[in-house]
Amino acid sequence: MFDVAIIGAGVAGLTVAQQLRQAGYGVVVVEKSRGVGGRVATRRLHNICADHGLRYLEGKGELLQRLVKILCDRQILKLWTDTIYQFSPDSQLSTTCYVAPEGMSAVAKFLAKGLEIWLNHRVESIILNNQDSWQLNFAAINDELPKSLTAKAVVMAIPAPQALVLLEPLVSEEVLARFRAIEFDPCITVMAGYSNSLQVDRPEKAILFSQNDDLAWIGLDSSKRFNPEASVFVIQSSAKFAQLYLDTEDLQPAARELLASAAKHFIPWLDTPTFFQVHRWRYAFPIRPLSEMFLDVQTSLPLICCGDWCGGNLVESALQSGLSTAQRINSQLQNLSLPGDNFFDSL
Ligand SMILES: Cc1cc2nc3c(=O)[nH]c(=O)nc-3n(C[C@H](O)[C@H](O)[C@H](O)COP(=O)(O)OP(=O)(O)OC[C@H]3O[C@@H](n4cnc5c(N)ncnc54)[C@H](O)[C@@H]3O)c2cc1C
């Protein structure tokens, strides 16, 4: 039996796991996807990679600043730009943006060092075993993988609407109502590649669209890489646009529409890529986050929910929420000495 099972290998889950592992707990992280990172995501396409989730890290906030510094010292991150252009109203935002030449998922891989992580394990249900342990049951993928595990404490480091499904049989209607109140905006991301012979004769590495029906962001993703083989743009839709395609199976027409919008508003040849891929984020950005740093659902054994939707809505709140959750779980178990916000140093 594990001391703590953490559902979700995003930034929040990995942070909780590192805190508790470094203190001496027996920790396992279970993740439904093939890799770690969650919304900190990088995809490989045609010999080049593209960040289809987290775009960059800003050197803002004490905790994030420390992480950025350590990652820069280890050459995992580099400065990308200090200016984000804003389209309508025409302006420029001054902010230092750091990116990973190997793809932003390198940040998650750093946070995952030394952890026991079970990939391809989607938790389908959770039950209380005789009041002395939790049992996590996995969706069957093949007969070789374990079907369940047990732990003394559980952390759900997943978006609130996904936690809600697992919590429904376990907690009161009052607690469920708190989860139902937390909504997320969706986003559709298109990663599109173009021949290097097409000249990107624009100074902007990234453009933010705040008042566009279709577009939220266009970034020249290949400018994050060393010697890219192609020009790759990442185009992120507005929430309004993504809502139209929430249940559509074939996202190619949506991708084509976004490429046409990008061509209209940025560079005319953007609607004729050599290759492209599209991804839908059903839970991209929390729109009404909790003010607390985690949600303790007060069951007879420790069960805490956390993530970027606790205390904020971006990557820094995922980190902070992970730290606070580890403290709470520690106080409910053995009160060991936690590394606190120094935990990056030993990775
Ligand atoms: C397109 C996009 C752009 C973004 N850009 C920025 C940006 O520029 N700056 C910034 O600060 N933030 C940005 N963000 C937000 C940032 O990525 C998130 O705030 C942060 O990564 C959230 O981390 P998390 O650990 O809370 O959740 P997640 O990353 O969502 O992690 C949850 C994990 O749980 C797993 N999971 C879910 N259900 C189960 C289950 N039943 N069983 C097992 N595993 C499960 C998921 O697969 C996932 O890996 C962006 C997000 C998106 C989508």
C-alpha cells in the first residue's frame, strides 16, 4: 500500500508528489496520458516539436521566478521574448517570457524526476476499503497493467469537472455544488508547419487577441527552437470558438477555419500549411477559480483536490496549490519535515 496516491501528473500533482516524496512518504502518481505534464504539453510533428498547451513561463511571482531561474541555470529554459503584441486594441505588453528549446514539457519532466509515475492509468472510480485505505480502480487498457492500487491518502490534482465525476459517489451534495461552480473555458490549438523558404518578415513572435471571435493567440513556435527545420505557428482559439466544437469528432474543419482567421489577421500564407495538427482542450483555463489553495473534501481518510483552479488560474497557482496540498496531507499523516518551496533545488 502507498502512503499517498496522486491522480494527475500535471504541475500541481508533480509538486505535491515531490514535496511528499522528498519528506520520505511512499508516493505514486497515476496519469491517464502517455506522458507527464497535463496542460504543459509538447507534441512532436515532422521532426520538430510544438507547444500546444502552456506557451511560456513568465518570470512573475516569487515561486515561479525561482523555478525559472533554476531551469535557466540548467539550460532547460531560455529567454524567448520580452514583448507580446496585442491585436486590437493595438498595443504591446512588456513581459519576460521563458521557453524550453526542447519543448515546454521539459518543465514537467524536470518536476517529475525521481517519482514513481504510472502512465496510461486512468482512474475510473475510487472506493473506501473498510475505512482504512482508499482503492483507486483503473479503466482497463490491457490485461498486463494493474487494475487498482491502495493508499492511505489520495490527492486529485485534476480539473474540478473531472474530479467531480470521481467524487460523486463519495461526498455530500453540498461539496459537489462547490465543484459544479468551477467552470473551465475550452480552447482549440492548431500546430501548423510551413516551409522555411517562406519568409516570416514580421517582428512579432507572439500576438495576443483579446477581442477576436475566433483567435486568442498566435505564436511563432519554431522561434523557440535551435535551428528549426520548418516554421511552425501555434494558433489558439478563443473560448467562444472552441465552445462551438466541444463535441465535434472531426476537428479538421475547425482547424481550417482558425488557419483562415490567422491568415486574415496576421500573415496571408498561414492558411496553406505544409502540415498541421489540431488538439482540443476541454478544460483549458478555469474561469471562476476557488479562492482557497485546495479543496479538502473532509472524508474519513485524507482526500484533497487541487490544481490551477485553486487560488488562481495559471501555472503558478498550480505550483502554489500543490505546495499547500502537500502541507495539508502531511499534517493529516505523519507531520514529517517538508522541503517547502526549496524543493526544486534537489531535483
Ligand atoms: C492552450 C493553453 C495555453 C496555456 N498557456 C499558459 C501560459 O502561457 N502561462 C501559464 O501560466 N499557463 C498557461 N496555461 C495554463 C497552464 O498550462 C495550467 O494552469 C497548468 O498546466 C495546470 O496544471 P494542473 O496540474 O493544475 O492541471 P493539468 O495540467 O490539467 O493536469 C491534470 C492531469 O491529470 C490527468 N488526469 C485527469 N483525469 C485523470 C484521471 N481520471 N486519471 C488519471 N489522470 C487524470 C490529466 O491527463 C493531466 O495530465 C495554458 C493552458 C492551455 C490549455
